[in-house]
Amino acid sequence: MRLKGKLKMNRLLLLLLVFACSCNSGKNQAGRIPVAKAGNSILYHDQLPGVEPGMAPADSAASAQEFIDRWAHKELMYQKAEENLSPERREEIDLQMKETRQSLAIYQYQRQMILEKMDTIISDAEMENYYMGASQSFTLGFNIVQALFIKVPFETPQLGRIRTLARSIDPKDLIELESLCYQFAERFDDFDEKWVPFDRIAVELPYEINNEEYFIRRTTFYETTDSIDVFFLKIRDYRLKSTTAPFDYVKEDIKSIIWNTRRLEFIQNLEKGIYDNAIEQNKLTLYN
């Protein structure tokens, strides 16, 4: 069995090499080299998957053989199905293919028209106006904060200075703090000064916070330790669960809402325009 398998692999490898040489020579009239035939369907050499860089010839041959086997099984099964399907099933397939082609063509045309014709620029003023008119729709489901979080080893030589700088609101001190933290801290994050869910920070602390709302309301600067590290948390601002989300936090959501609304209106107007134009040009007839 091993000998037969090895001979089969060698034959396939030799066959692929011959095909490659034939392709390079350009002597094949059709310009394509057949490697398998199932019924009237032919698999050509240029349809085989490309050889990955560094792949051994034997592995390449095995990969090609596996591809050919899969193709043969699928093609033969398809041909058998075509031969034996009932007329009802054939009609069902034809209808599904027509509906699928229609849907794909419509989708691609709409997409093309959106890219070519639709105004995709959404200004901050437009987003702010939407927010002002629908702010009650943006109720927070959790607490969010603007914060600074630092985790440094307990034995850090500049620990006192880091503590002082972390409390400061002077931009120059923040620059110095970043420099020190890049040298000594295991974690330094101001979250790009954006709003973040508080529990994203809470999981970094060594001890569980049982009452988030109470903690957030009462805390501007928090320091705690475990046996290895010191943790600093400065809360610059916060919004509590069930209150209105700040504009900056939902800005990208609003942008998506406006864009999707604009896209829907564009598609509806596009369809209406095509429909009205067809009536005007007598391309549509509605029979009673």
C-alpha cells in the first residue's frame, strides 16, 4: 500500500512538472492544460491552487491531488443531481437563481449610486443638532468616566514623583508623568481622554468595588496597593447609569444613524425616480 501511494504521488508530481513545462513552452493550442475531466467538465492546471512559498514538491503534489479529488467529487455529484432532478425542483432552482441575481444586481447598483451620487459628508453641526433633538434616546446603561489609570511596581524609584504628577492638572506635568510611566509603569492609560465604561478600569484594580456609583461620586483620586504594585486612578469626569450620555460618547453612533437614514432616503428616491421615469417613457404598463 505504501509503494502504491508513493508511486501515485510520484506520478502526480511528474504530471505537474510536465504541465508546467507545457505551459511555459506555449505549445498547447488552447493555452490551458487539462488535469482532470468529469463528464463534460474539465479542470485545468491554471485552476489549481498556487504553490505556497517554501512548500516541498511532494507537499505541493499532495495539495494538488486533494484539490482535484474534491473537485471531482463535487462535479460528479452536481452532474448526477442535474440528471435526476424533477422538473419542479429545476424550476425552483431557476427561480432562486433569478431572485439571487436580481438581489445582487440591485445591491451593487445601489452601492454604486451611493458612492457616486450620495452626499456622505456629515458635519459636527448636523450631529449635534440630531443629539439635541433626540438626547433622551441616548440613556446610559452603565457608568462611564474620563480617567487616568496607572499601575507601577511598589519599588519604583520615582513613585513619589509619579503620585504628585498624577494628581496634577497641569499639562506640563502630564508630559513628565508620561515620560516616567513609560520608564517604570506596567500600565499607563488616559484612554485618549475619551469616555470609557468604568468597569473597564475597575477590573484592573486589585480589589472589587461593590458600589460603583458611590465610588465614582466620592472619588477624584484613588490610590491602592497589593503586595507587588501601586495603583493610581484619577477620575476627571463621570456620567452615571440611567443619565443622558454625553455627545462625545455617542458621536459615532449618531453618525451611523444619520448615514443610514440618508442612505435609506437615497435608495427610496432612487427607486421612485426609476419608477416615475419608466412611466413617463412608457416602459411600464400596468394592466387592470
